[in-house]
Amino acid sequence: MTLEGPAGCGRAVPLRSGNESGYSLLEVVFVLGLVITISAAAVPQSLEGIDDFRAMGATRYIAGRLQRARMEAVMRSAEVAMRFTATPEGYSFAVFLDGNRNGVRARDILSGLDGRIGAEERLTDQFTGVDFGAIPERVLAFMLEVERELFKLGVPVKTRHNEVAPAQYEIAPVFESANWLWPLCASDM
């Protein structure tokens, strides 16, 4: 196959001869661009999936630890509790056994009456990027103010939590099929 030039050029340019094999540079660049575009669209979805997978794994891990503490209580016929402690590295947790039959209490743990069962653990040691957290007081006060104002408008809020990214917090409104303000408006008619 040949490509003829514009009128007056007088020569034909062969596109590809029959005995050549392989791909042209244009074909390779096109396919490479297509692969990069599809990969760029897929990577954020994959990363979000990995975060969700880690969070679910951490949830199952904590549920398993709580179940294990329950089994310890049954085996020992005593009260057993899991204590979560804020440390500079994040939150840690440990299981404690009631040593004086009055329940597991912080002062008994500090005095040594209620002993620890097993080692203290951190969630971040098992699951990278997943940790417990608390909403800072200043942010929580703002969220409560927003919740009150939303409630005045008839929009109840069911949960508040901090997001995976630092300094990002979320509240989730409850969507309902009925309008709470309707009876108030109907009485004005």
C-alpha cells in the first residue's frame, strides 16, 4: 500500500511493505497512552478498596479480641474487661482480669489488683494506617452546633466520625421519606 503525496509531488510514500513485522511508533504510543489513562482511572479506586479492606480487617480483629476476652471471662468465672488507652503513638488496648471481685476498675488496674491478661496491643501494629481516634473538643463543639441547627431545620443526624485523612470529619444526615415540618405548616392554613 502506498500513500501518494499532493499533486505535483511526483512520488509515492510506502506505508508498510509486505515483509515488515512489528508495530509503528504511533501504534505503540497510542496503546501506551491508553494503558496509562486506564491505570490512572483505576488506581484511586484500588487504593480506596485497600483502605476499606484494612478497616474491615481491623474491625474483625477487634471483634475477635472482644470475643476472646468474653471467653476468658467464661473460662475463669470472673469479670474481664478490655481497656483502651490513649498514648502518644496512638491508642492501645489490653485485657484485664478482675482480681478482687468488684469489677475491673481503673484504680484497681493502677494499683495492680486487676491484672493484665496478655500483652498490650496497638491496632497500627497489625493494620497500617488504621487507628482509633477521638474528635478534638473544638471540632466536636462545632459539629454539635451544626447538628442543633440541622435539627431545627428537620434534618436529624445519625453519626459523626473522623475520616481516614487527617483533620477531616463527617456527620451523616438521616434521609427520610416524610417531612417533619409538614404538620407545623398544615396548622398555619
